[in-house]
Amino acid sequence: MPILRTLTALVAAVVLLVAGAPAHAGAAHGSGGEWRGTPVRLEPLAEPLRLAGAGRSWSLRYLSTSWNGGPAVVGGTLSLPPGRAPSGGWPVVSFGHGFSGVGDTCGPSHTGPSPWERAVQESLIAAGYAVAVTDYEGLGTPAESPGVNGASEAYNLIDIVRAARNVAPVSRSWVAAGYSLGGHAALFAGALAHRYAPTLRHAGTIAMAPVTQWGVQLASPVFRDPAAPLAFTVPYTARALALTEPGFRPADWFTPAGLELVRLAGQACVDEMLRAAAGHTNGEMVKDPAALADVMARALADDEVIAARYPKPVYIAHGTADTGVPIALTELTVSQLSAAGTDVTFVPVPGADHITLLPGIARQVTEWTGTLLR
């Protein structure tokens, strides 16, 4: 089983990152990329952040592929079940967390999982699965976050499995799982894993209340009506587009008050942003809400869930009472994946909302993981 690489290798990896790789060097469809998954920092996970029942647990940083194709340092956590690993190592669930903000203190390696995500992760630990949780690019590390970026999310989710194999006795076999934005990440990982990491054994995907269908969402009056309450995600999206979209300048689109929220998005986690945005309308914060929604929809077109035949099965669960991410969006995504030939199991959960879904299906998620890894 691989062990943590030597200090020389770690320094070389960091030098590569700091020197700057050419655009798209080692990207998913290119050559090279041996640096992917290289750990660059490892330390014991702080006790308040540990999963109940876990054995050895770490906070780590590792190299992954950035949204622009070069290398990026990404943070995350790795938790093992207690006791001795089985022959071949602990099978891994790489878990994509729900959107928490893009500030450096918003990632789970700093905050720990939300209580509802913790319920699923602790169920997995108790069943004998290692749990790896990426922060996503830009959270807790010097780089800026690209926000919603399906490829970057997927690469981060996959490369933490490579990193885990360099620090602990974990298996090549793994499952991509995720909640909310992490469900989007897991679905992208399900589409890309076989090409991006063919030496790993990706067994399948579990998406819980995934956020999908950006074009449908942005066509809604929620984002276009000047009188509608401002969605807290808008300042975050604008901040990300200033990084990833040439020519996008928030000052062209936001009022002075709206620009304050865009600046706040660089440091505020979701709870703080919700408070800051409360009571404000689209028209107060955005000069032309409908035009901005069109720009965002075009920018996010490449981040629509890939409607193709995934190589491995997919489980998707969504609460019927979810008002944050309406189940109709997931039903549309499921129909697209099914039409493309993907083996999809869709489980609507009666009465569950965006928060109560996870504790209610924790046991099912663990059972699905076992089914995929058989």
C-alpha cells in the first residue's frame, strides 16, 4: 500500500505549483499529471471536527487539477474506521459537501461537516468505509474559488482519493457521494472518473438533493424579477465569474450596495451571507437582474450535469418538500441521464426537505455504497 511520499517529492510538487504550469497542463484529456493527488500537508484532525466512531483522521492538503487546467492546492479531511484495515485497504467514499461559502474558513477541514452531513458520514464510518471530504478548490488555500465548476469539483473529489492512498491503507475502490452542490460534484465525478483516474476503481455515484439545471433556475423570476428577494448565491456567483469569465466585471452589473455583497462573498460563509442579503431585492443590488441572469446562465452552461451514459450506476435521492432545491429540477436531470443510457435509481423521499433528507436516508446511503462496491 502506498505511503506518504518523501519530503523531496512534496517539495517538488509545491515547486511545480508555485512556478505555474502551462494552461491546461496535465488536465483531464492531456498527458502527464503525475502530481495529481500528491499530499503537501498532513496533520491530525482536530478533535471537535472528528467523526464519531472514526479511527485515525487527518486534515490534509493535496494537489488537484484547477478549473484552468493547472495544479492547485486543495484542502480536505480523511477519516478511517477504527481498527485494522481489511486486505486491500479500506474502501473509500469521497464525499462532496454542500455549498458553505467560498471564504477560507468555510471548508469542512475548518468547520467540520454540517450536522446533517455528519449523520451520513458517521453511518459510512460505522459500516467500515473511509470517508474523504474535499474542501473544493479555493477554500482554505491561497487561491480564489471558481464557485460552481463541475470539472474542478470532480477533480477535487477524485484526487483526494489518490491523496488518501498516499497516506493511509485505503483501497483503489471508491464511491463518489455528495449533497447539494456536492451532489453536482459527485455526478460530474461519475462522468469523468474513468478517464481522469483510470488506475482507481470508481464503483458508482450517490447524489443527495443535487443542485442541477442552472439554465432552468436562472430563467426563473427568482433571479430576474427586480422586486424578488435577492438570492444569496448571486454575490458568490458574481465573485467566481470575475475569476473565470474574461471581461466580467461586477462593477458593471451591481449597485454600490450589491458590490459590497460581492466583496463580502470572498470571506463570508453562507449563514453570514444569508443575513447580509436578507430584506434586499434584486433591483436594489443588481442594475439589470434579467440581463445578469442571462450572463450567468451562459457562463454556467458548461457546468450542467453531463447528460451521457455513465460507466457506473448512479443513485439519486431528493426530498419532496425541498424548497431550496426543488425536486422537479432533479427529476429533469434523472430523465436526461436515463435517456442517455445511465443506470439511474431515483428515490424521492416523501416529506423531506433540503436539511432533513440526509439523516433520514443515512442508512440507505450506506446500503447503496455496499451495493456499488460489491
